[in-house]
Amino acid sequence: MRRCAHLVNANVETLLFELPQGRRSEWQCEQALDGLKKLEPSPIASPAKVTYIQAANYDQHLERLRECDW
């Protein structure tokens, strides 16, 4: 998760993939993103930067990998 924080601090939109666990995986990603805002010191320069991270999983969003800039 901290690696995602480094990317968003550089204004890079990030797609965070979780292993498929049904609806629960999206909830876990969202919970982890909320946790980033609460860390002291925060790895994210601004809480608003969390919006640069989008949660995804391999069952529902695999096609989104085509959009990624590797």
C-alpha cells in the first residue's frame, strides 16, 4: 500500500488489484485506503490524493490491465 502512496504523491493514477474474494475484496481495498489517511506520519502528501488509487480485482476488472501503462 505504501508503494501506491509513493505513486500518488507523484500524481500517478494507480490501479490497486486485490485477489478475488467477491464483494469483500473491494471492501478490503477501501478499508486499506481509509487506513492510509489515518497513519502518522501519513505516507500520502494529502488525503485528497487517495482518489488517485482505484480498487480492482481480477474477477471483475481484468480488462482494465489493458489500460495500464507498464
